[in-house]
Amino acid sequence: MTPSTPALSRRHFLALSGAASAALLAPAALRAASSAKKKIPVGIELYAVRGELTKDLKGTVTRVAKMGYECVEFYSPYLQWTPAYAKEVRGLLDSLGIKCLSTHNPAAALTDEGSMTKAVELNGILGSRYIIAASPPRGVSGADGWKRTAEQFAQASAKLKTHGMFAGFHNHATEWKPVAEGGPRAMDLLAQGTPKEFALQLDVGTALEAGVDCVAWIKAHPGRIRSVHLKDWTPGKKEEEKAYRVLFAEGVAPWKDIFAAAESVGGVEFYLMEQEGSRYSEFETAERCLATYRKMRG
């Protein structure tokens, strides 16, 4: 040390050393934090390829897996499977490296003991943790009817919890309508009457048709939007290739804001592409929608 250099105290030296080390490590820390950001899997609700699925289930699942979909959601006909067949399907999923994270079911899977037992058995084999009611019980109406339905779903949620599973509900456009003039919406009653672990699976397209602000709905129900159906919608008739016939990102859905809300507040665990039909074949539709999603999401 030269005479002109002021002496450094031990405390000062350690402080400077620590600051320098932090400066050097900061970029690495930022990179680590960035890489640690949770990646949300994107799958497909197999109703989107229902025609092909009906003809060849295993071939269809193989095809969508090879497209790059990371998970699948089977819909209600799966409840007719035997446990042995469910094991075959699980073996196929494992060999393809994809998962079944949820299934779509009739409301009976959450309200009828026998149907629930079958659903639990098959979902357990498939590795699915979410048993989603794809529609409400037949004939439900009025505020009292929807409150009773919410009670039934809440009871189902408690039962499924013992199996390490979750109950949930998938909206259509009708559930966004008031149950009576000036009354609450069915979806509001369901959300209010079920526990926080009950999943509110958001179907974006049907919500848009009903005039719902999807971002506001997600933010109003933190942690409950465990999965989202990536269905788009635009005003018009299906005969004009509008309404639900548009492909993902061709409609009016504010996808950037929906993804941001779902991931920061909603608690989303996976996305599911869904299509009612389009100007393309089922497989080409699935391929095009996934390609757009990948381009949008990076």
C-alpha cells in the first residue's frame, strides 16, 4: 500500500468485498430465477379430436402426443372403461411421456356414490388428480337449486380429498346467466358454495360468448383457476366460420392478459386446447392451435 492510499478498516474491506461479490453473482442469480419460473404444461381436451378418438383412441392419443401436447383430458365416455383398459391407456401415456391430469365427467361423478367410486378408481389408474364436472346436474335451476348443487360439489370435494384428488366444474355459457331476474349468476353461487380447493376450470370461449370479463373473474378467485380451456370465440355464426369455429388466437380473447392473470393469481397448473370444430380437420386444427400457442408463448 502506498502512503497516498488511505487505510481500509476490516469492516469497510468486508463490505466492499461483499458488494463486489454480489455484483458478480447478480447476473447468475437473475438467470437462475428466470430459469426457475414455472413452466405451465399445455395439453388438449380430447373432445377437440372426438371424431378421431372414437375411431382409434390409442392412435389419436399417440398422434397428439407427437404433435407436442404434454397432457390430455379424457371426457365422459372414459367412465365406461374397465380398470384393465384404463391400465392399458396409462401404459400408453407413460410410453409417450405425457400425462392425464384431469378428466371431464357427468355431474353424477360428484353427486352419486357409485359413479364417484368408479371415477376415483379410473382417475387413480390414469394418474389424474382432477375430476371435473363438465355440466351441472340435469334440471338444476333457480338460486336454491344451484346452492344445493354447490353443497353437493363441496361434499364431493371433501370425499375426493381423502384420495388425494380434487373436484371441479367446467363452465359453459349458461352458467354465467343470472339464475333469476336481478339475481346472482350460477357460477357465482358455485364459487361461493364450494371450498377453495374446488377447481373452477375456466372455458374461455363460452365465458366470452356470455360477455364475461375473464381476467376479472380469474383475479376475483385466486388460486381456484387450476386449469384453463384455451377455446377462442368471436361474434358471428358458425356457418360463417365464426363463433367457436375460429382457431386459438383468431377470436377476441385477450390471451396475454388471461395468461398473466392465470399464472400470477389464478393458480393455473396446466392449459388445455379445446375446439368445437373449425375449417380444418381435427388433427390439423390441433396442430395449428398448438403452433400458435408455442409462437405466442415462446
